[in-house]
Amino acid sequence: MKKENGLTTRVNSFSTVSMFSGCGGLDLGVIGGFEYKNKKYSKNPFEIIKAYDFNPHCVETYKNNIGDHIELADLSSKDPFEIPKADILMGGFPCQDFSSCGPKKGLNSERGRLYQALIRYMNAHSPMIVIGENVPHLEKIDKGNAIKQIVSELSEAGPGYNFQVWKLYGPDYGLPQTRTRLFFIGTRADLPFAPEIPKPTHTDGFYNSIDWAINDLVKIKDDRVPNQSQYFKASIAKRGNGQGDEKNQKGLPSYTVRANAKSRVHFHYSLDRRLTVRECARLQTFPDDFIFTHSATSNIMQIGNAVPPILGHVVAKSIATYLRENDLLPGQNLKKKNIKTTLNRAYEAVL
């Protein structure tokens, strides 16, 4: 153990700060050491020394399931020098203004500019690696200009960074849900070029299905499995504005679990009811011992907004491999050289 910034961290683990942590899906995946559907996900060499979120229910859920290193905070105004210096910065900056079923305000809103909290931290502390996350519809906002602006600003922060944008389709990595997410992977530009995008572990025809994930819960109506008794009784969704009903199909991954309980109402593949809170958590790959203690509305919001832990885990494993193969160590000092010239090369390749 060692003391750094007044906090105790494990030797040979990379100190990590988490922003917009929500209930902790990305954080759980990055840390590793959890079990889902009888499969163990190994621990990764990352230790979260501080986490932040604005929602008190999310903060409470995170504390109950991951640790008390999370703080209730408004990152739009928090001084980055009050946040500890870390090797890794990560954050799924709010996606509602980029979502296909959201208000689509893009960068023309205070919430749409919250990614700049990451930039302020990068300017203050120059972390080695930056991990951002958002929805795929961000690619379409303002005809693609919004994502270009975000990547450009992230790349120019601090000493300069090389950014890749990974578009990961959940079922390719074992997620029993048709969920796609963008991951922004930034490496400080004095370091070797970049981690490799994770290789798919599953292929079409061999995807994990909704019944694979939740079939054992069909006859359980109480909380012997936590949150299994909790679901919405309403039978149909209000029509219009892209809303409606979706009945999941046995043998296929589920529809995307959403944070808004009134949008795209999910029905069980064989039962005449909506999905329970635990079933939604299963589809997001939260282990059953990750418990949600609030109302159904709050719990679904937390689950739907979360990064699926197994997606966080495959991203973290790729970054851990990159760090190991390049002999990079915690606390790697910034190498002073002209590093701005290499910016954006990775992202331009994606476009």
C-alpha cells in the first residue's frame, strides 16, 4: 500500500478517478472481480480512488454496492484541483441530449457540454489514459460535427491526447441485449500510440439471448432474488414521440434497456407482464448481489443509464493489456517533448 494525494492505493494498481459514475456499472466493470451468470470476471489493475455523481440515489446505490469513495457533486462547477490526481480518468458523460429518444439538444445545452468536466481535469492533472462513454446517436448530432468537436476538444486538453472512438455492439461481447455504445479512448500523446479495440467474443448465431439471461426467474415472484418482485403494472405505453411497446423474443438478445420507464415499454418474451427490475439488471449484466434499494422508477433509471459491467470489463482489459505490453507503470511521468503533432490521427482513421 502507498499514500498518494492523501489517499491509500495498492502498489502496481493504476489510480483512477470516475466522473458521472451513476450507480457504478462502468466502475464495476473496470475494477472487475465480479461474477455474472456463473462466469467470473477477473480483477483489473485499476483502483478507483474517487468517484462523483450528481444524483443522490445513484450515489447511495454506488456506496451500497461498490464503496464509499463516491461523492455527491456537481461536476459542471467543481474545481478540478479539488479532485485527486490519478493515472486514469473515466466518465460516461450525460447522454440524454445525444440520445435518439431524448431531447436531441446536442451541444446546445448545459448538460450537453458536461464532457468539459473531463477536459478541465485533463488540463489540471494530465492523466495517462482517458475513457469516455456515450450513446451511438452522438455520431449523428449536427451531421457528425458534435462528435468531431468533442474529440477535438478532448485531444487538445492538457499536454495533448490521441483519441480513438470505439463503437461496441453489446451482443458481440456477451451482452444479452442489443445495446451499442461509443467509448472514447484517449492516450496521453507522450505515450505509445493506443490500446486495441476489444475483439468480439461472440458472433451472430451465438449471441446470449434474453431467455439465457433471465429464464431461471420465470417462476420467481418474490425477492429471494433481489428486485425480482419490482416491476411496473402498466400494460401499454403512451403512443407517439417514438414510444410504444416491445415484446422481447425468445432466443434473441433483448431490446435495449432504457432509463425512461415510459418509453419503449419492454414485455417479457413469454409472460404477460413487463420486465422486473432484476430482469433489467440481468440484461445489463449486473450481478444478482448488486442490489437496487429505491423505487421502480429510480431503479430503472439507474440501470438504464448505466454502462453494462461486462462492456466496461472488456474495455478495461484492453487498456490493461496496452499498459502491460508497453511496460507502463502507475504514476508514469509526462515526457516533455513536442507531442501536439500526433493529435487526432486515430479518430481521423475512424471517420
